Amino acid sequence: MRWLRRRGSHGGDETVFGVLAEYGIPLDMSPGDPQAALTTGVAKAGIYQAHVAIGEGQLSEALAHLDAVLSDPAMRHPAHAEVAAAALALRGRAHEANGQPISARLAYEQAVALNPSCRRAAAGLTRLP
């Protein structure tokens, strides 16, 4: 179950919760609306799986996970903006790692538009020419 817990080569917290926190995704554990909990839970799992895939150089696998997250119509709801922005920031990271700076920039810009405090997307934009 590689997606539950990993220790990163950089020494960071590679648990699901650590990665989600790194991307600014709130760890809302309140019961709230069951449908929203399911939607965001599935999205968070996809984001984590994409993060792991990028770390392993499996960029097409990462993009497939992110496409699944972002194709969910619920991700367009403002309540899910932070989760969608994190997925877009990871999409930018995958494109950047794949040598596609134009696609990376577009994904980073979309992430910042959804969530201006998305640090990962802002950092990606500063790295690109």
C-alpha cells in the first residue's frame, strides 16, 4: 500500500497527510456533508497518488490521476478550490518534469487563479522562463 505512507528521499513527510499539507489542502476531518466528504476524499487520494507517481518518474500515470481528479464536475465548486488548485499545481509539476514549460505555466496559472495562496503553483511560475 505505497499510497498510505512513504518516507521521501528529501527527508520530508511523505504520508498522505504530509503531502496534502505540503500542497495547502486542508485536512478537514469534520463529518459535514457525506457527498462532499466522498468527493474531496477521492480527489485527495488521486492527488497523493499523482505526487508519488511524479516522484517515481511515472509522469503519464501522474497526469492520469490528476485528469481524473479535475474531470469531476464537483471540483468546479468554490468549496473545492484549494483541492483543485493543488491538483493543477501538481499537473504543472508533471508537465515541467516532462519538459513542457508552456503546459506547466498554464497549469500553474490556473492553480493561482483558483487559489492565490497556492505556494507550489507560485513557486512553479517563478522557476519557469
